[in-house]
Amino acid sequence: MSTRRKLHMRNIIKASRGRKEPAYVPVFHSSSKMRRTVVLCISVCMLFMVCSTGVAEAIDKQDESQRMVAVIIDDLGNNMKGTERILNLPVKITVAVMPFLPTTKQDAMEAHKRGHDVIVHLPMEPRQGKPEWLGPGAIKANMTDDEVRAKVTAAIKDVPYAIGMNNHMGSKITSDKRIMSIVLDVCKEHGLFFVDSRTNYWSVVPELAAKKGMPPVRNNVFLDDVHTLAHVNRQLTKVVEWLDEHNTCVTIGHVGVSGMYTSSALHSSVPKLKEQAKFVGISDLVRAVWGWTGDPATNTTRPSDAQ
């Protein structure tokens, strides 16, 4: 290659390098800007995640505060074991008082005095079981319409402060549309709702209640179908599990044979349950969930009548 040509090539290379240098600087600056943009985006995303977590936690806490647990204790009215301890629970509960028994009025009035809800625990014929377990004033399958209506009305009048009703036993009656339709009609006429204790898988109560514009409220967890403290505690764990999936839980226990176990387990579990949900009377629950507006004040026994 000639000297002249070599010089020409060197000039081209130098010129080429000279053109690249200024072109490189903007690229470097653009990369810095990109880095800053990426860092900013990451910071914003992290801030968003933190805020979202805080909002989620706040929503969870709000959901927990809106959850409700209604504890119903059956079989009051006969000075059964555990009655006093149940009435002494430091949270609002619902007591289901059997009519026409020695301490019916006393238990209902004392429960009301302590701020608890009172409902009628109406004896109903079961598919199986001893007749003496029913108690007085029971509803039986062979009764006429008029007899059923009279029995239900008398039971409501016998329990002071009653704002609702549930079934004592009753696996046979709660599957009988004729009788349950009358029972629900009488309840509605007196401003009461009916809680299906779910002693029968074939119960027609929720269906009929919905058709009549009444709350189709029913039991979710039996606490003491087995009479041991260990079982009641396991069932209370199921209440907590139920509340993990639902906003409300209705749970039923008893005084009597299992009364001391149930009352003891409830007293121990109240602090933990209060972290999961608010304890409410069953009337609070049916108003909140179904908008129930029934007012039993003018149609059921009040203090002046009960004394």
C-alpha cells in the first residue's frame, strides 16, 4: 500500500473515531436516566406493596370486627346444671327457655336483666326419644291445626321477654310442613322469628321461613352433643374454623347433663373467640343479616305480666 493511501486510511479511522465519541456520551447519559427510572419504579412498587399490605390488614381487621357469633344455650327453665355460670358469661348470649317449668319465668327474667336475649325453647316430638324428655306443652304430630296454634301461643306467653323461638328435640315435627307452617305463622304474628336447631337433616324450616318473609336462621355448630369437656372444646375450635369461612356463626349448647362442661369451656374460650368475632344476641344477628324488623314488645310477656 502506498504511503499516500496509508495516510488516507489513517485519516478515515481518526475521523470515524471522532464521530463515535460524541455519539457515545448521550448513550451513557440515557443509560443513567434509565437506571434512575428503574430505581424509581422499584421504589414506587415497594411503597405500593407496603401500602397494599397495610390496607389488606385493615380490611381483615374490619372483616373480623364485622363477624358475629351467636351462642344459644338450650334447656333453661328447670334449674339445670350450669345455669348460673351460663348467665354469668361476660358476653351477650341467647338463652332458650322451656315453657311451663318451675324456673321458666325466673330464668327468662334473670337472663334479660343481664342483657341476654331470650327465646322460647318449644318442645316438639322427635322421631326417636323418650316422651318424658319433651316436657309440658309439647307439639305432637297428631295434633290438629287449632291445637298446634293454641300450644305455640301459650308457650310464647309463658316465657317473659321472648323475642324468638327454637325447637327442643323435634326431629319429627321440623320435617312436617303442615305443623311448621302453623308454628311459623304464630311466631310471625307475635313478632318472633324461629331458629332451626337442625336436629333433623330434612327440616323444612328454612324453606318455609324464607317463603313467609322470616329469617331462615339455623344452627351451625352443636357444642355438646357429646358430654365431655374435651368434646366441647373441640366444637369451639370448629366455631373458630367456621368463622374463618363465614361472617356469622350460630352455635348451640345446653345446661343440664353437659351444663358444667359447656359453661366451663365457654368461659375459657371467650377471649379467643372475641378475637375472631363479636358476641351478639340472636336478635342482633337476624337484624343485621336478614333485616328482620319483627317487634315482639306488644305481643309477648313483659315485666309487669311476669311478676
